[in-house]
Amino acid sequence: MPFAPTLSQWDKVYTLAPDTALTGVLESLPHGILVISLAGEIEAFNRKLASLWSIPGDLLSSRAYRPVLRLMLSYLKNPREFSCHPPAPHDLPRRR
């Protein structure tokens, strides 16, 4: 069953990404988007992600990405073929 949050659930969830420009861009995309900070917290996502993967709003609003990925992996036929790991800070290019 697709995730169908109430307005109050979305209000709570969207406090994670209060930047209205970012929210507008994320919502305009046809793909499910999940933005994870280097600290491992969910920074932003779009409704398409929640709908496609049936992710409850309270799970997304917890800001912890590991439970979200565990849920997503549980839906896959071959979860070992799915690779989605945020890079470690030392793997990222350094700004000059």
C-alpha cells in the first residue's frame, strides 16, 4: 500500500528541509530522492521517495538513514545487489 501521509505528518517531516527552494526542486523531480548528511542524518527527501518505497513519515522524520535503508532493502528481491552507502568523510573531495 502506498504511503499516504496526512497534512500534519508532512508538516512535521518537511521541517527537516525548511528551504522552500530545495523542497520545490525535490518535489519537481520524477525520482525518489533521499539526501543524507555526512553525519548520517536525513537532511531532505521528496514525497516520491516516500510513496515509491512506502516509507512512513515518522521513520523519515527520525532523521536516521539506516532504518530507512533497512526498510528499502526489505522490499528488494536481491538486496545484496543494491548498493547505497554514503561516502565516508575522508572519501570526499576536499574544498580548496
